[in-house]
Amino acid sequence: MKHQLWGFGLSLTILGGFTLPVLAQDDPLNQLQDITPTDLVSASYQGRFTDFGVPRHHALTTAFKSGTLSPESLVKSAIEAGRLAPETIDNQGYLNAVEDSLDNLTQN
């Protein structure tokens, strides 16, 4: 009986270990590598980075237009929040894409 219970517990542990990563992949904001510049700007607009000093909604677009919010500051906030890998701050292509997404947001 002990061996049967131990095997059952091991099976649950193994299955549980494979289930969690699959669920986490459904939300791109839970993945360091998968958050796109568009997702970052969208999450910022929705207020997901207010705890890190990023304004939300209309205040986000106003801050970007006035120059008080830059793509670099937005990426730094996402790194601090654990949503982006630290080396993202050196990725000029990513920063340019964040700027493009912010530009698109301010034009709407």
C-alpha cells in the first residue's frame, strides 16, 4: 500500500509540474520573453505598472506626449516588475517598438 500511495503522489507531482507552465503560457504578461512591446503598452494603459510609477489611461498618453514618460522608463518599470528580462533595456529594436506602440496609442 505504501508503494501505491508513493507512486500516486509522484504521479501528481509530475503531472502538476507539467500543468503549471502550460497555464502560464496562456497569458503573455506572465512570460518574461513573451511580452511584446504592444502588450507592454497595453498593460501600462490598463494600469498594471502603476505600482512602479507608470501612469495609466489618459495620464499615460499625456506623460508620453509631454516627455515625462519615455520608452526606456516604461521598459525599466517592466523590468522592475519582473515582466521583462533586464537585458531588454539594451535592445534598441524593442525600445523602438515600444515607442511606436506609444505613438499609436496617443494618436487614437
